[in-house]
Amino acid sequence: MTEYVLTAGAWLGAWAWDDVVPELRAAGHGVHALTLSGLAEKKDVPAGQQTHVQDIVGEIEGRDLRDVVLIGHSYSGIPVGQAAERIGDRLARVVFVDSNVPADGESFFSPRSDGRAAIAANGGFWPVPGADEFADQGLSAEQIARITAEGTPHPGATLTEPAVLTRPLGELPATYIKCLLDWPEPSPDVAELLKSDRWRLVTMDTGHWPMFSQPRALARILLDAAAPGY
């Protein structure tokens, strides 16, 4: 039995996976959707970049999970990529869902990013964007309303503190899911990683939030990623 550990991107909690979790469980697997510190029901917990890495590692080690498929969406690809190398042989595969990927010493926001100004102007948090940010991404009006209503301002330190890697990310067994409505090509850093024979690229004809727009299709890709010989 595969153990799926799912983390969503900025502003989101475990609730973002509500339509994906039943599909994975119906296939007979263990499923653990995480809320990272500082978000949703954990919004009052202080968090930096390494807090989020430890949230993930702690969930896996604390539950003694094995044969783990570790999934990171958007921002969460950064802590997930770090956690993936720290859990050793517990990892079966890491799946990056239209996500950022970590680079040693680099943060989510570059030093000159407008995002840093937004954090400074909002008490140390990256504010949940308005509905326009989610337009043209395959989402219904109801889905957009849910994201903007239930989303949590994201703890800024997790976005400005650097990632810490001890070996090349391309050595991990990985799948990268590119959502074509968001941008048709992987970013240059992801394209470089995809040159590794341990990485695979899968595309989805939807936007940046496929757990809402195409949850069943996303679940099928995640199930395939755990298949023997994949």
C-alpha cells in the first residue's frame, strides 16, 4: 500500500485536497493531507521555511510511513523537495504539481520581488489575492469563491527564507505535473531537472489548481506515479 502525503500551495490547507483524497483511498492507499504551520486551522502557529519542511518530515516519521509518494503543489514544492531528500528510503516518489522547486540557498521570493513588499505591507503575511487572480484557470465561480473565502494569509518567512538541500534534486525519483493553462512550458529550473533520467513530465490541460478543477484526473496521475515500474 502506498502512503500519499499531500501539501497544497500558498494560502491553502489540507481542505484543498478534499476532492482528491477519496479517489486515492478508494484505490486502497493511505492518504495524509497536511496543513502546514501558519495556515488554515494552524494559522496561529509561527512558521518559517524550515518549519514547513519539518511539518512534512514529522508527519512521515511520526506515523512511520513507508512507500511514500510525497506531493507538493505550487509553493509547497519548495518544502516538499527538501523533505523528500530527508526521509531517505521512506520515499517512493515525489510529485511536484505545477510547483516551484527548491534550490539550495534560494527562497520562493527573490530579494527584489514585489512579493516581499506585499508581505511587509501586510504584517508579515502574503495576502490572499482577489478573485481575478484565479480567472482563466479552469475554475468555477464557486471554486474561486471557496479559495478566496477559506484561504489564509501566508506566513511571509516561509517565502523569504532560503531552502537547504544536501544533494542535487535531480537524483530524486520525481514526477513534474505541468498545468498548461497556467503556462505551457516548465520553468527553466524545472526543464533542467527534467533532463535527469529519474524525472518524468506529465501535462494537464487545466490551470494552476488542478485539485479543484480536475481532481479525478489529478488522482489518476498520482495513482500512476505509484505504479510498479513507473
